[in-house]
Amino acid sequence: MTGGVWLVLLALLLVILAGLLTMAETAIARVSRSQVEELRREGSVRAGHLAVLLEDRPRHVNVLLFLSTVAQVSATVLVGYVSVDALVPQDGGSPLPALLLAIGVMVIAAYVVVGVAGGTLGRQHALSVAMAAARTAQFLAAVLGPLATLLILLGNAVTPGKGYREGPFATQAELREMVDLAGADALIEDDERQMIHSVFELGDTNAREVMVPRTEMIFIERSKTLRQALSLGLRSGFSRIPVIGESADDVIGVIYLKDVVRRVFEHHEAETSERVESLMRAPYFVPDSKPADALLREMQVARVHLAVVIDEYGGTAGIVTIEDILEEIVGEIADEYDTAAPEVIQLDDGAYRVMARMHVDDLAELIDIEVDSEEEGVDTVLGLVAKRLGRVPIPGAEIEVEGWLLCAEQGAGRRNRIGSVLVTPLHAEPTTASDPP
């Protein structure tokens, strides 16, 4: 029986060791690299060791997780052996009650000591615990690192799917869950949580989704004078305007308003004697399938604020600016020159005037109709009108959708394009389509 007592004490020590290892593993996985770098610059020796460890964080976390698992399994085996030896009669009997007792004791011990206590302390005191465990974790990784790596490779070999070279840690889904938990605990504001999620989603967004479509582009012909370019820039409010040759598919440059102003200021006669093509800069082309996050980095490196988006057939699909990409993260950015109309205007008799680019699903929710963008194969209200008509809609074109009349209206601008759609219930007196949007 004396041997059994020593085995129980050894199992208790193994559970405590597993808790300490879990605490160190949690702390190292959560510690902020910026905090460690700041302490290292202040001269902290332990912070220096921790900074070296963080350069290969997954390897050290793997080793601590491996040792914690070994300690818990060993403690469970020891408690099970002692229980069977003490509770099962020598003349025979079922060992099941003793094994169930051992399992219950170890489940409670592991949950309380390892899961709750170790994990909580590791999260609450991540920096101090990580610095205290840095040297030990480095030593253990040097000794047992190859064994932990071999076990991860073995696990990936028997696991369906691609697996993880460094172990299943710090996936994007886990980070998203951590952000949601921080928002639920009021550690971050809701708009900050949404902004962080937008950063994650930026990699799944391509240039086509954020660009200004070709139908809404403002451009100028290469043969126009600098005075005409200056007038267009002032009227449109844009400081960078694409320059085209024969058509909108032939973008040959970009004219900058500040270049025009500088040239006209220095040489007044240039506003009528010089053409746009003399001052335009080379265009920056990108495919419409380019991920938005990669495009943002490229535009930052190239110091370009406007890019021309090309579709798969080589035609101009639209233009995209750095502001368009940033709006995917921080929301709509409006300045004193932005005078965008509201997306929905409620009129008399239950009618609505909606923007042509309004999403079909939003329209369906607004007027309670059974129309789905995926089934229709279109995204915008104007796209729905075009599909139902079977042709490009012109001002005045109408369709009927589940008791509602959708009438295309001409928008503002120098080109004959659709700016809004008048949505009127058929039982009501139709609103005049010529009313200004």
C-alpha cells in the first residue's frame, strides 16, 4: 500500500506539472511580440530570451503541448493502476468500478488544474509567465523538438486534408472567434470588431468587387485641351481622370489635376494650346481577379493611387483607387465634395426611388418580394431590369416584378446612363418618371 501512496503522489505531481506546462503554452501562444520588444529595448534579459523564442513560436508551443499530454496520460495510468490494485479483491472481481473511479478523479483533476487553472493563469499573466518559462521552453525544444515535429507529421499523415506543418495553431477562424469574444466582453467596440473582420475578408475580395464600374467612369479624350481637362476635374470633383484614345477600352494614361494646374499657372497660354496627352502619366493596369489586399500593397509600393481594372477579354472593366479599397475596411469615406444621393427615397403612395446599383436582395427585402440575386444571376437592381428586358435598359424602360413596376430613370452626368430606378406598386397611381432623382 505504501507503494500505492507514492504512485498517487507522483500522479498528483504530474497533474500539477501538466497545469504548469499548459499555463506556459497558453502564455507563449498569446503574448504580444510588441510588448516583448519594448521590454527588450529597456534592457530586460528575460525579455531578450523570450524574443528569441517568439521567432519560432509554434515549435516551442508544440513541445509544451506534447509534454503536457504525456504528463496527463501518465497520471491517468498511475491512478488507474492504484485504483485497481486497491479496490479489486485479490480473489477476483470486476475492475470496472475502480477504473470508472479513476477516470472520474482524473477528469476532474485535469479539467480544474490543467484546463481551468493553467489556461486562465496563462491568459491573465501572459507576459510574466512567458518570460519566466522562456529559458525552460528553449531547453525542452532543443531536446524534444524533433520528436514533437515527428508526431505532428504522423498526425497529419493520418488526418484527412492538408494538415499543418507547425501544428493546428492560430488559424484565421480562431482569431475571428477571439475578436468576437473580445467584442462580447466589451474589450473592443463593435465598429472596431467589424473593422478587424473586414481586414480578414479583404483577402477574399477581388478588384472587380471594389472598383468603380466602367459605366460610371469619368474619362477624357486625349485630344482635349488642358482647359477642358481642368473644367472636367472641377465639375466632377476628381483629381485623377483616365485618358482614352479611340474608346473606353483604350485607356492610354491618367491626367492629374495638379499637373494641369501647375502647367496652366506657369504658362497661361498652355490651357488652350496644349492637349491632355502632353501631361498624362502612364496608366497602372490590374486584372479584375486581383485580390484587394495584394492590390493595396502593390499600389502602396508603386505609389499609385488609381489603377485601371482589365477584364478577362482585355477590355476596361472599371477603375479602382486606394480609397475604394480602404472603404472595404473602414466603411464609406466622404469628404466635403461628396454629394451622393441616398440609396432609397420613399415617395407618395408607397413608391420608392432606389439607386441603380442597389443590391437585388436589399430591394427584395424592402418591398417584400421573392427575388434572389443568386437565382437571377445579377447583383444590382439595374442588372435585374436588364435581365428581365433582355437588353440594355434605357431611360423609361419598365418591367413588372410580383405586383411592382420598376422604371429606369436617367441619372445626372454627361453620359446617357441610368442613375436610379422608380419602384411603384401596380395598385397605386404611378409616380412621374421624369421627376428629378
